[in-house]
Amino acid sequence: MTEKSQASNTFDIKMVLKLFKPVVEDCLLLDTPVVNVVVCKIKDKKQTSRLVQECNGKLQIPTLQHLKRVHREDILLYLPSEKNEKCLSELDTSGLDLTTLRVIKVASTTPKTRKQFTSVNSLWPCAYHEDKYLEKLLSNTLFSSRELEEHCEWMTEAIRAARRSKIQVGAVVVDPSTKSLIAIASDDRTAHPMKHSIMVVVDLVARTQGGGLWTVRDGDFVFKDNVKKSSVTHSKRDQEGIEKPVGPYLCTGYDLYVTREPCIMCAMALVHSRVRRVFYGTESQTGALGTLVKLHTLKDLNHRYEVFK
């Protein structure tokens, strides 16, 4: 490859990486769900405080604690139901204009993003605490130019590994804290059905920690000299049964770059190996990090990692 074509290829990869999007749970991308509530105008503003106290006592709405009780001249009374209508008769309604009773839509849950908040807050004021990291994530402004260049370099390594494989899939594991390559592997499932590039590269990482199962083949590498001591360690019992720390637990704190979206087996392997972030190139019909499912967003997992595609 000529220097000109190499430069062009690098530029193209950088352009792709700038378009990388975080793969997040659907609830962050969808509109906040809404629910019907009954509201009424307050005709005597001097009684607003009393009305709020009475409503909070006799017309409690536990599921809508994120909403303000009063908005301008209106007060939120109750969720539409026969039971709540009977409760209204128990209130001192002298400060209400009952002729203005009406049903409106409000946010049924607390908005999680600024975009969601802007949308539902126009319906009825609600509580919202901005997550600045999440907003950067969703707006694709999380990474600096230098960080994008680094992602480009590591994805380039994964592409090179893919070219050595009949399946054309490659993966690398990187320690972002030291900006060092830990392991690199090509897909070898033609030799063994489980030897997807991710399974192989995780096995190579285990090799740096005294483990590993498969034989290293030509083109796959581990970089033990790049493995630093970590504050997150796993333990191994000695002959006397005493547990001693022996280094970082598999991929804890590490990033993984892979040319193709991981399947369910590989995605779960990354959960168990405690990887920090996953960057993948092309989508896959069997992909588990965005196509078939967003496995990394499941609440019941005991470890979750970030994903970018």
C-alpha cells in the first residue's frame, strides 16, 4: 500500500469513527411515556398552599412524585378513576373552579435526557437532574480529537487482524489508562466453532494473567510487558488455602475494538470478563449489541459496559 493510500485509508477510518454512535438503552432514545391526569383551575390563589396540602393527603399519586402539584393557575388533582372522583368530594373545594375540571397528559416517569425533559416539561412541569456525561454521550461530544485519533489507531489494528482471518473479523484489547495494546487476535472459528475473535482475544488476556486455554497461533499476540498492576485484582488460593491477589481480573478497565458486532456468546463473554467499553465496526445479523438485542443494557446483568458502533 502506498503512503498516499495509507493516508487516505486512515482518513476514511477517522471519518467513520467521528460518526460512531453510542448504543444505549431504548428508554433514552424514545419519548417519555405519558399518562392522563385530571386538573382544575385554582380560583383563589390565596388557598393554593392549603389545596396542595389537602391533595397531598387525600389525593396522593405515588407514581407521579416527579411532577409539580401546581402549574400556573392549575392544580393536579388525581389519575382518572371512580375512586378518586369520590375522594374529590371529601376535599374543601372552595378555592377550586370545578367547572374547569379536565383531563390532560403528563409525563408518567422522570425524563432521563435533556431532550425528553424539554418535550414533557411543556405538558406539565416535572423534576429533572441532568446527567452531563450522558448528554455528552448522546450528542457524540464525549471524545476529544485526540481520543478519536486513538480510537482510529486501535480500530486499524483490529482491521489488520481481520485481514489475517478467513472470516475477516479481528479484535484487540487495550488498556486506555496506559494507552497500550494488551492482546490482538483474528477469528479462527474455521478451526474451532468457539474461536470467534473476541473469545480468542479474551483468552489471550487471560494468558497475560497466568491463564488461557488455547494455543497462540501465528498472527495472535499478547503483550505482557504492557500489563500494569491494577487496583482491581482477582485472587488465587495458594497451597495453604490463602487467597492472594495475582493481578487485574481479565478485562477489567480495558477497552475492546472489534471489526464486527459481537454475537450473544461473545457479548456475554465480555460481561464475564468485565470489559469497560466495546467499539465495533459493522453490524451483524446475529449481533447482540444493537441488532438482535442490546445485551449490555439489560438491568439484571452483574456487569454492564458501554458500546459504540
